[in-house]
Amino acid sequence: MGDQQVERRRRSTKTNPAQNNATVNDVAKLAGVSTATVSRTLNSPDVVRPEVRERVTMAIQKLGYIPNDSARALRQNQTRLIGVVVPTLSYALYADFFASLQKTLAEKGFFALLTTSEYDLQSEAEQAAKLIRQGAQGLVLVGRLRDKQLSRLLATSGVPYVTAYVFDPTDTIGSIGFDNARAVSEVVNYLVSLGHRKIAMLTGLTTNRNDRALARVQGYVTAMNAHQLPSDEWIAQAPYTIIGGRTALQEIFDKSLQPTAIVCGSDMLAIGALQECKARNIQVPQDISIVGFDDLEIAAHIEPPLTTVSVPSVSMGKAVGERIVEICLGLTIPSTPAFETSLIVRKTTAAPRD
């Protein structure tokens, strides 16, 4: 987003952002159906023929129509409801983020409506649309990559939104987060400083266009290239779970690679890697060093305590809550710098044996 785009976004927050005047009659006309059919599609889609339902859905998306009384409430800027879509609540990091966000919104007289996408961009688009229909005055989303359907909805509805966990230096208004790539590059630099040269990475899935995972892989590859170390064959992907960490490390070993250090895209992957090492009688950190990402509460209490990257989820939750309220109220908005991460060195890293 360039300076002119940021300025247009800033100016658009001075007035009510949800100025979309599409009506149910407009949707019916575009879809070639009655208003009653539009209503049935929204409220009882199963009773509408699939081809008709598709025409109505396409018309709604094209016009950015917001149904029922929620549209009037949004135009009057009265709902004070903020829709929040996070990837999951099974990961403590997002639970901490949402708790901080919710507390901040409540202090300012706003309320949070929470849904999850399970790391699926199409599901995120569907959840965001539902939140808007329920009267969300603004949205909080995780990451900057969007499904095309959601991008169209955000553009046509005019509902303001703030993204978290990534930072876009060209959009310091609507982007509240940190530099994922740099955080992982610093981990690689730390491991190299200890003497490691065979460094593998266990990453979250990138096939679902998870831009945080993609950026972390980018940071790993960039740092490895800078040190003239191989990286292409040293990356394994898995879901952010303990079993995912075990499976990903098994994949590395199955390639007959013998890393002396492992960079993990999350603490859960790192804990899985620790478990796999124990199963193979590989000593940590004597035989292999492991670094996590997120600094979950459990990271300091496992054995050995996990070296990891600390992410300021609580501070980000507070900042995101303040920012979306500022945008919804049309207040003057200062630029926000990127949040800083920090490497917490514990007992899972050491110099390699050789």
C-alpha cells in the first residue's frame, strides 16, 4: 500500500466507513429473483435451488450488500461490535491475544464477536461475512493474505479492518504486528554464532497461504543464504501441533540429513521435535539444538526448558483494540512501528559437539 493509498484510507475513517447503500431490491434485481428469494437465500439457503442460491450470493458479493437491520446500524455507526477472526483458539498465543483485545475494546465501550478460521482463507472470508451481517462495525483479522471473496467484500462494504501478527511498513495504520522473517533470521544468526552449520527448519504449513509461516521460511532461507549454508532440502512442513513436530523431524531424518540445530516455526513444533529426539535417544542440546517460536507458558517448564522467540501477543491485542476503535470513531491515527520480538535463550541450545 503506497502513501496515497494510506492517505485515502486515513481520510475514509473520518466518516462512517460502512456507507454502502445496496438494498435487498438491488440484490434481487441483479440476481433476477424476488426479494423473498433473497431473504430465503440468506436465512434458509437449503430451501433455495443451488443455481438460484449461487446467483443471489454472487449479487450480494458484487454489491457488498449487508442484510437486515445490521446495515442500518452500521450506517449509523451505532453497533460498537468488532468482529474478530483468528486462526484457532486451541493455540494459547491467540487466546492471549484475544483476551487482551477484548479487554481493551470493553474499556472503550466496544464488544468483540469472535470466530475462528482454522487457518483456511475461504473459511475466514465466510466468517467475516457473517460477522458483518451480524452488525460488526469493524473487523480484526490475522495476517495480510486474503481470499478474493473477502477482499471484494472489504472493498465494497467499506467496513474498516486491522490486521495483526504481520507488519506492513507501507501501511502503518491498519497493520499491527512484527517482522516474522527478521525474527527467524535472528535465530539462524544466533545458531551460526554458536558454531552450527547444519541447520534445519520445521515450519507450519505454507500450502494454505499462511503468510506468517511463509515469512518465517523466507527469514530462514535468507539467513542461511547469507551464511552460504544449504537450506532447500532442510525444510519440513507440518501443522502447528506436537505430532506435527515429530512428523516433520522424522521427514528431515528420513532424508539422511543430520542437522545439529533445528529452527521451529512454533513452540508446539519444537516440543514435538524434542519428543522425537527423546524417542531416538538424541540428547538435547548435546547432540542437537532446538529453538521454538512464540514463548508459550509451557516453554519455560518442559525439560529441558525451550529456547524460543517471544512474541508480544498481549501488547499486540491491546494495540489492535485501540487502533480499530480509533478507525471506527474517525479519530486522528498516529503511525505504528513494528513490534519487537526477542530471543529467549534457555537450555535447548548449545554449541555443536564438533
